[in-house]
Amino acid sequence: MTDDLPCPEDPAEGDPPAPPRRAGGSCPACAQGHSDLAELLRRKQTSGHTAKGKAANMGAAPSPLPPQDQHPEITQRPPEILLRTTPAWRLACMAQAAQIPSGYTYLAQLMGHDMGRSTPADEVPYSGTRVPRYNLIDNPLTLETVYGPGPALAAHVYDPETLLFRITPRARLARIYARGRDALSDADPRPIRALYDERNRDSLMLHELTAAWMQFHNRNARQLTAQGLSPLAAYCQARAHAVRCWHAILQADLLPRFLHPEIAALPAPLPAAWELDETTLLHGLCRAFHALPLAAYQLGRSGLHNLNRLLKRGYDISEAETDWQVDWPLFFGSRPGGPKTGLSASVAPELRAPITAEAVIALDNASADIADPLRAGNAGIHAAIAALPGGWPARLPPATLAADFTAAHPDAPIRITADVLRWGPLYQFLMVEAQLYGQAGGFGPLGSALLRGSVLGSVQRVVLAEETPASRTLPRPDSMLALITLVRTEGLS
């Protein structure tokens, strides 16, 4: 990511290039404030930028490139057990797996959106990539899915004077702007949502989580400007602080819900084979989270609602957005009686009717077939299995896993074979493994290893400017529920 705002420490013409610019890494000079910052701000607002000579503190390494598939001639097999999920099979799976509060379904989805937005490379003329898919998220796990490129390039999301998100204090949803009625306005009646990543309107739950992060940023930026910082300096420091809190919540709140205890207990550093390349992460691992959505949700005071009623409908305000509210203490399990979910070799067959779960999985399979991520039959996944602790490497070859699954689940909708697991999409392998060996609704050992290794690898590639005395006074919620509670209740008493 680049910008054209001059930083006093940017390299002059002829100097060696500075390290890569990162959305979360603000310039240390900006964090301290320039004497000419007001003039710079009048010329252009921007997100943080990287300083020359700060290689130890700024910049980041790129994501791993995908290894070569040793068997590209073997056509990817469809995930048959997911395509043939029946209500009876789903019910049997969830009787065992439904142990994770459903709020984590959508926190995991937000993490997935922040890791990437995969699109065909031929739809991105400037990509110049040698892989068939291109990631539109330039800086994974920096909350780019919330912040976008910053105030300079997302004027519909940010106020140009304060550099705050355009969101009403304590509101649970992003603000809507309707078209004007004057002669200069476009006649298009569709409203504009002050939200950067439209995917974060996929459901009411995801929308509210995104709005909470926007509120958290604004709350912190206001505290910093009250201490005398300029809007730009406050933006940079508040954003870096939000990314630090995001990483802490991922590692302390989200991952423990999904990791197998043996993998969670391993000390760092983890085996290098457990960090997936970007393509396999998005198309091989993250698709396993499609096992989590339920057909219907108990929202608390708003009652029981089918998932398809909670999804966005075009650009207009949906019924869910106007009439329903998520009871987050119930959804995150701090109060009993909330909906629960878990990973299994099934999906909700009622999902997204009339866009069925079968259609969603078929789309996942088609995009994975084009992207060419690693499958269980590839050497890279063999290496990841071999690096697992204890006796797991002997229990997870495809033939062994298929035989054990068939013995444990003779009533499964299809007979799982070694080739189904070896050359089907990796997410199917991980969902089957989760059903056999996952604990409390989470991944099995291999899925846990790949998730933990990939998330920690992405976090370690993000390098932020050092904290300042002012930013150290900002609140640090230790869970997503604590962050939501903070932004919705602060100042009400």
C-alpha cells in the first residue's frame, strides 16, 4: 500500500526504498506530531506510512507463496459429504459438535474477511501475479476489512475533517446516506452504506461486529484528540492500538474456542509446515468455517429467526437491521441458553434458502478448483501431518482417516474413501477430522495446527509503530464481548 503524503523520513530520490508500507504501521513522526502537520492534513488525509531507516520497527514480510501441486493432473473431487448433507445427518453431527457459542461463528468470519478477499487474477489488471487468484486485502490481520485504505481513499467511510468513521456514537450498525434531491444528485435511489467492506453486511451479526470496531476506533481517537493530538496523529495511533487489540482477541478469545488442546498447549515457535500459503489458507482452511452457521438463531429479546431473514438484501435497509438486535452476552455464551455450533462434516441444509447450502459448497469447490490450493494428497500437507505431536501422524493419512470415519459413522450420507479425502478440497478433510477428533466443537489436530500456525504467522508479519504514552492509556478489551460492551455502554451512566 502506498500514499503520496510526504513523511519527513521518507526516502529521498535515489535512496534505497523503505520497507513495505502497512495499513496498521503508522509513521513514528506522525505519532509524535509534525509542526507542519496541519498543512499536510489540509492537503491530504491518509493512513499510517512507513519511515526510512526504521526497518526493525516498520514494514512486514509478504505472505508465503503457494508450493507447487505435485499432482495437478488429478481433478479436484467435490466435497460429496457436504453436498449430500441431510437434516438427519446434520442433527446427528450437531448433537456432538454444538459446543461453541454462535457469536464465534461471526467473529471467525470477520477474521476470514480480514485475512483475504480472493478474486480471479484476471479480474485484477494490475496484479501481475503468477497464481490464479489475487487477494484484495493487502495487509492481512490489520483490520483492513474495517478500515480499508484509510481516510484519504474512503471518503464515504470517514469524516474528512475529524478522520473519524462516519458512525453515530453507540449505534450498532453503520450509517446510511441517501441520495440528495437537488438537481446535481444522481437519480439512483439506492442508499450508500458508510462501510468499507460490503461483505461485512453479509449478516446482521457480522454487521454489528464491524460497527463495534468502528466505534472502538472513534472512542479512542476522541480520547487522543482530547489530549491535544491532531486528527491524523489520533487516527494513526488509534488504528495501531485497534490492531494490537484485534491480535490479542484473536489469540486469547477466538483461537481457544477452535484449537485442539494438544495443539493449543504447544510452545512457540511452531513448525513451519503449519503456516499455510495464502491460497490454501483462504480456499482450503477458512472454508471449513462454513460448517458453523445454523439454520436459525435465538437472538434473545428479538426471538427466533431463520438465518436467511438475517442476511442482507441488496442496498436497502433490511428488516433485520431495523427491527432485530443481537443479544451479544447470550451469543458469546456469557449468559446461558444461547445458540451453539461446532465444526463437523456437515452444513446446515436450510442455509441461505433459496441459495442453498449445497449451492454455497458447490461455489466453494469451484473457486478452489480454479485457485489450486493444496489438498491432503500434496507433500505440503503430508509435511504438516508429519509435524504433529504424539501418534497423530499415524492416524491422519487419508486412508486411515477414511476407515476410522466409516467405522465411527456408518450412517453418514456417503461412504468416505481415501481418494475422497486425498483429492477433495482440504476443508472437507479438516471437517471430517474435526468430527472424529475435535474437542468441544473445534478442529482436530491438523486443522488446529494449520489454523494456529497461519494466524500466528500473519500476526507476526504485521509490524506496528511503537506505542506512545498517550496510546498506552487506551482501553484494552480482552474479548470481543468486552469490546462491544465498552462501546455501547460507556458514558451512559
